[in-house]
Amino acid sequence: MKRIISIVGILLMLTGYAAAAEYWHFGAGVRLTGVVTGNDYANALGGGVLLTFGNPDSRFTTQMDVDSWNVTYQMTDSLIVIKYSDRTDSTVRDRDFSYSGLGVGFYEKYRALDFSPKFSSYLIGGFGAYFLDRKREDESNFLVTMKSFGLHSLLHWSAGLGFEGRLSQHVSSFIEGRYVGIISGSSADKDLLKGYFGVRYVF
């Protein structure tokens, strides 16, 4: 009797697992990231990874993103201070800046319009956090260093539109654009436009 109960229990567990596996699919992907940052920051390039949860044939899937970017650029700046023994001078010249970011977020993805069995559009939206750092070339006593003056974290919301093409049963590629609104930040923190191109594998 105990053996029968054990076998029935195992069969029920396997049936439940099969039903869950039929609906819940795990996916992972890599992508290139392009960031349009506004007038005071240079546009940047980077990369990232994503994890997806849900049946790719359903309308809704959940997604987790992690991406980073970095760029070094020049701007004309007048805040260079050179200290001499008898005076302090400032001058105007092009100075190096660097801008880097790390973003994480959770999003809900809705497959909106199917153009064919293998090509569709989707809407995506969610919330996350950014960890941003802006460095500026600092010159003092003839020593030039990169000094950070913008290392901080902030929250954001994001919404976008994308297109996805299925290359095989498990592999798909996508191109996507998002608008990113900064929720908690200073006046120097600008909203971002981001673009992605990547591939995803669903197990």
C-alpha cells in the first residue's frame, strides 16, 4: 500500500512539473545597449544580459534586465584651476569627461501584434534602478586626474516598443527602443533614450 501511495505521489509530482514546464519557460539573452543621454553627457554604448520567465507563445512574459555602458568624451570647460605659489589661475580648454552606468530592472512584456508566426511586435514597461558615475578631468598642481563628481543611485521607470523575430524553436532576435524617466535624481540627471539589439534563447 505504501508503495502504491508513493508511486501515485511521484506521478502527481511529475504531472504537476510537466504542467508547470508547459507554461513556465526560462530564457536568457545578451544584447548591445545604446544610450542617448542629453546635452551634458555623451551618448554611450554598452552591453547587457536579460532573463525571461513565461511561455514565449503567450501574450505576457516577465523580464529582468542588467546592462552597463561607458564612454569617454571631451567638452569645453572653464573650471580648470592651476595653483601657483602666488596666485590661482583658471583657464578654458577641452577637458576629458567619462560617463558610466549600471542599470537593473524588472519589466512586463506584452506581445502586441503578430505580423507572421515568426515575427511580432511587443510593448514593455517596468521599474528599476541606475547606478551612475560621471568623472571630470581635474588639474591641480600640474597633476591631472579623473575626479568623480556624480556617483549616485536613482530609481527609474521605463517603457518601450520592440520587434522580435523567431530564428528557431528556441532562439529569437529582437530590436527595441525605450524611454527612461528618472524618478529620484538631481536636476542634472536627464531622462534617457535607450536602444537594444540582441538574441534570446528559451530553454
